[in-house]
Amino acid sequence: MKLTERSARSACTTFLFLLAFLGYPTHAQNNAIWNQKKCAVCLTYDDALNVHLDNAVPALDSLGFKATFYLSGFFPSFRERSTEWRSVATKGHELGNHTLFHPCEGRAAGREWVKPDYDLNTYTMQRLLDEITMANTLLTAIDGKTQRTFAYTCGDKKVGDSSFVDKIRTEFIAARAVEDRIQRRDGIDLFNIPSYMISGQSGDKLIGLVRKAMESNGLVVFLFHGVGGEHNLNVSLEAHSKLLHFLKQNEKDIWVAPMIEIAEYVKQHQPK
């Protein structure tokens, strides 16, 4: 009888051990849905600013991170430093399309800076689509690539009252919008990927967004303009550096990648 009790206890212990052993990889897999990581982080930089080349790229390269730079051909840094932008692409960063002349909807609040010639209310749909196509041609001349992602200028998706979202689906892998939201992988609309507009937040605030993404197994996209100056929407060098070093310290749990890589991964894993 005692032998039977010992055998039963031993069998029970073995069974529980097997359950724990078999259950662990399943649990880990469920929480590592972003290229075997808990969450995904995409660092994006808009408008082809000098500080991107002078401050952001060296900081990223020093830690081995790849980012997406959304370029408009009209901006001085693009025109004057195209060779350096080619080098950025060679290092593995994505050069994304941000239109040719960066038109925005001028009637929105706080848009007094939008010039009438570049107001989406005065555009025709064909003019905008032509400018987007020409921006792609220009970018291909820089990096030789034919596939990339798009970023809506000012987050605007309409020419007048007409949406152009469906008209660019065949031209891009995905498109980044402007909306403060962390997104679960299975719920992502590839042509409305949310992003956090960064302007003045501390390094701790930026890290807090990443922590939320880790907790929810989500994607967080950062939208930077100025990095240490040059734009009224600016992140300090200290805050930017603090974020990057946090990502490096936690890279076993965080997948940091350009938008095109994340979008392709999402597309691959979306329900058919």
C-alpha cells in the first residue's frame, strides 16, 4: 500500500512537471508575438531635417538600431545632402515617402503656416498622386529600392473631401498615420498605423509608452521631427538618448525595426 501511495505521488509530481514544462513554451510564444519579442517599436523621423543626419542617425547607429526617415524632396536637407541620405539607406535605415512638397489641410486648427499653394483644399487628387509618385521616383534614385512605406503629411488623408487612402494602396506596403495609440498586431490596419507625435516629452514619458507596449504585446510608433532642435516639434537630445538606451537595455524583449519590416511582418501574420 505504501509503495502504491509513493508511486501515485511520484506519478502526480511527474505529471505536474510535464504540464509546467509543456505549458511554458506555449505561454512564452503567446507573449513573444513580435519576431520572438514581447512588443515592437518603430522609430520614425519626418521631414528630412539636418538634425536627423547630425544627431539621430549617429545615435541610432551607435546602438545598432534601424529607423524610418520620411523624406520630402522639397526640404533643404534632402536637396543639399542627398549623398548622406544615400549613406543612411546603405546602413539599413528606411527612406519613406512623405510626398514631394508636404501639402497639408490648411483649414485645420493651428495650420496658419500652410501656404495656399500647398493646401490640400486647393489640390486636385491627380496632383497629389502625381507628387507622391514623383517622390517615389526621387527616393528610388537615392536608395535603389522600389518598395517602401508612406507617411500622411500632418496626418491628413483627404484632398478636399475625398480620401486618397485607397488610391495609394498599390504603391506602398503600409502608411503611417498620426494617432496616440498602441496597437495589437492582429488589429492593425496597414494603411492607418497609429503613431505618437513627440514634442517636448521627457525620456521617462517615452519609456513609459514602451513599457505599455511591452505589457500589452503591442506596437508603439514614435513620430519625431526635431531631435535637439531645428523644429518646433522637438525632442531633447537627452530624452531621445534615454529612450534609445532603454531600448538597448531591453532588446531581448523589444523588437526595434523600420516601418517596412514591421509592416511586412504584420501582413505575413494577419488572418487570411
